[in-house]
Amino acid sequence: MLRQVLCADKIKKELEEKNSYYINYRIFKNGEMKYFQTKIVRAGTWGESHGIVLGCHSVDEETRNELVKKGMLQDALLQANRASKAKSVFLSNMSHDIRTPMNAIVGFTTLALSHIKNEEQVEEYLKKIKTSGDHLLSLINDVLDMSRIESGKIHLEEKLCSLPEILHGLCNILQADIHAKQLELRIDTVDVFDEEIYCDKLRLNQVLLNLVSNSVKYTGAGGIINIRIIEKAGAPAGYANYEFHIKDNGIGMSEDFVAHIFEPFEREENTTISGIQGTGLGMAITKNIVDMMNGTIRVKSEQGVGSEFVVCFMFRLHADAKEPQEIPEFANCRALVVDDDYNTCDSVSYMLQQIGMNAEWTLSGKEAVLRTHQAITRENSYQVYIIDWLLPDMNGIEVTRRIRKEMGVNVPIIVLTAYDWSDIEDEAKEAGVTAFCSKPLFLSELRNCLLSILNAGKEKEETDGTEHTPLHTGRILLAEDVEMNQEIAVAILGDAGFSTEIASNGKIALEMLKNSDPGYYQSVLMDIQMPVMNGYEAAKEIRRLENKELASIPIIAMTANAFEEDKQEALKCGMNGHIAKPIDVKNLFETLGKILQ
């Protein structure tokens, strides 16, 4: 082949058309491949004499670099094709997943209109519309989150947070789904004594919510979901290591799928097959957030058995000195913990020891009653009882009733539960329950509960106000360009006791405020994306007004620009708060209450 391309006739023919000619070839010598190039150029005056210069040199390094680049390009093309195929599948699935709640929203709206006089039926339809709307919003949020992660626009905002608050908030969010699927939720802490941490609360909550929601989604009725928070030793001074274990006995996953679970758009079964809705983005988002928080996540799963996720983080601790844990009034008192979960018994008993008590535990309600009888007989009674609400042999209320028959009314009995106790509160109080504590139980909460029992006269009864009674009277200036959004906001604010005046863009809002007397408007609810003048510009102009009273009016962004940078931009422009659309009515009232108090 080399002789053919280097023969005189071939060279003459090639050089007639161009000034140079080269051939690349390779040599296999001593077990190694080497790359060379021979180059031939015209010499002298070609028309008069056919002179050439021929040179041979090694192109091994350049060739190898090109081969590497070619390989990288081929890999990139392969990955791009795979991503393109995955996104095509994703769009197909999303088309189905979005149409499902949209179909429900449109269908139930039509039904509600056709049964408008039947209040109960319309109410039921509206509840289903809200559920479908919430699901649609979660799908959109997943897609936006993944897009922002890929473009590097997600930033962590570390603030002082309460670990108990985060975990109890998580339980509250999941409560309805747990109840609807008749699942058993077991949640406990192990050696968690550092409760005040610095972290991005929103992102930590998102990670935990994604994982637990998946467990709820893929666990059948009557299944069990375990959440365990462990504080591990070995962190540097001022920091603590935490492990979050989320375990279920649901459908589990195949070994092949587990290997790809954190890749975008991956789902073991699509919605059409499994009937379980989702984007296939939740785990990819979770993994990216965990990486951003310098954490780790691992998964163990078996089909038909269940799955367990373990997420590990190291958080900076709050530097303030801790209060002493002991309660002198309970020093050396005997306590009995009653729970069917060994880990909860062990954890709560250890907490009681930190408070200064002598704790014992049992896994059975019947044994708790028997121990109580024996303790009275031996004149060595228990001074505190902590009893789980759901025990296998009898529930916590019945155990309380029987202990009261033995002990009388003076001994404190605290009932532990991972569920909403409002439905059984009256029955529990009648049976003799002194107080309730939510799972997971943290040391500070147990200590506060015991202190509140000691100071029963000062104990405050918490109420969860679900009805929106009028909060204020006054006038709100609403800057909003979309008529439907105007109508919704006016109705919600009217229910809260406000009257509302509307400006269809930022410039009109600015003029209306400028021409008003101080105090005429109590606050401005400001949309961001509006024609003529947007919300950011309007807020800046309001803050520049000569009349200082008007310039200092509270301004709250009420917008679909819902990301953290949007919130920061609103604050930078002089706004006092930020409310994301769709409007969470409770959040709106709470924000207004804080700003207008």
C-alpha cells in the first residue's frame, strides 16, 4: 500500500493539482504501534523540471492525542444520544403525568359547575381539584429544580435551624398521606443532643421529604415506614455528624435499577404501568442537593422486601452554651418507658437518665400494668410514665386507664405518638393522660414537657387555627396585572378582613400610593412580572418617595418568581417579605400578621 501511494506516477499526479502531498502510516515494531507521516512538496519550477522534497517524521504524539479526543467525542455523542432518548421518554411520561391531574382539574370543575347547588358534592369536587393542583405543582417544581441544578443556579443558604422543628414539620406534611394509605410510621432519635444546627433548612427538608414521600408512595396499605435520626461521634469541635435512615417494607427495587437510581429521568416503571405518578427526577434532585451540602447518600433495596436510604451530613452547631439538662425535682425518680420499638425505649430511657432520672422500659402495655402493681406492692412506685399511643397488645389510652386505677391521679403520664392526637385528645384526658409528645422525641422536648407538668398552672394550650377569621381591618394596595389572580387575591384578603384596591402594573401602583395620604394603605402586595413597570422597579421608586411615611410602607412580593434568588432580589429592592404563587393562604396571613403587627 505504501509503495502504491509513493510511486512516481502517483506523486506526479497528486502534485499536478496541489503544491504538497502527504501520507500517514503506522509501523508495528517490538510489540508497539508507532505513527508516522511522509510529506512531499514541489521544488524548483514545476513546469521546467519535476523536482520534489520528501520528508518523513513521527506524528505519534499528535495522532494519539487525536485518537483520545475522537474517543471522548464518541463518548460524548453516546451520552448525548442516551440523554436525548431519556428526555424523549421523560417528555412522553410527563405528557401523561401532567395530563392526569389536568384531566381531573378540568373534569371536576365541569362536574362542580353542573352540581353547583349541591354544596356537599361541590365541596368534594373542590377538594379533589386542590389535590390534583398540588400534584401538578409538585411536577412543575421538580422539572424547574432539575433545570436549575444543571445550570448551577441553586445556592445554599445556611441559617440557624432547629432539628426538632424540621422533623416535626416533615411529619405534619406527610400525616395525611400516611393516614390515607393506613401506613404505620415509626420515628425515633438516637443520641441526638445537639439540636440547633446551621444548614439550609429548605434543602434539608426537600431531601428528607423526597425520600419519605417515595417510601409512602411505594409502600402498600398496612406497610411500615421507619425514620431514624442518629447523631454519630467523630465530628470536629463545633460540628456534629447526623445520619437519617428512611426504611420501608414496600415494593423495593431491582439491583439493576438501584445502580441508576440517581440519574435524571430514571423510573423503574412508568406511570402508565405502575399507576404511581412522578417525573423520575426526585432522586436526581436529592443526590445533587446532598452533594452540594457535602453529604453522602446510599441505598439498599430488594424487590418485594423494601428499601432503605441512609443520608449523612455534618452540620455546624450553634455556639451558645447549653442549658443544664437535669431537672432537680425529678432527680433519682423512677420512670417507666412503654413502647413496642426497642430503639425508642432505649433512646427515651437514655434521655431520662440525662435529666437525672432512673429509667426502665418495657415493650408491652400489659407488662407495664403488671410492673406498676409490683412497684406499688414493694412501695417503690414510678414517678413518671412515658407510653406509646399504638401498642400491639393495648393502646396507650387503655394502658393509662389501668395505671390510673393502680396509681391515682398524681403521677404524670405522657403519651408518645407520631400521629395527630387531636381526634383522641378528649378521650385521652378523660383516661388520665397528662400530656402528649410528638415523635421523634428530642431531649429538649422531653425536658420542656416535664417542666410544663411541674408548672401546670403556666402551661399554654396550643391551638391549630385552621379557620381564617378576620385578622385586620384596613386597605391593601394590590399590584397585579392578571385579572384571575386579582380576583383570587381580593377574595382571600376580603375573608381576612381587608379591603383591596387594584393597580394593573407597577407604575399605576406607584401613582396611587403617591397620591394617597399616609396610612390610607396598610401595605402593598406586589407582583413582579408586570407590563410598563415591574415589581422590582416599582418597589425601588416607592422607597425613593419624598414623603418618608409613604416611602416606608410595607411591601410584600406576591409572585410566581419563587426561587431563593428571587426572594433575595425582592429584599434587595426594599421589599419586606416574599410570598410565592400559587398563594398559600396560611403563609399569606402569617406574613401579613408579622409585618402589620
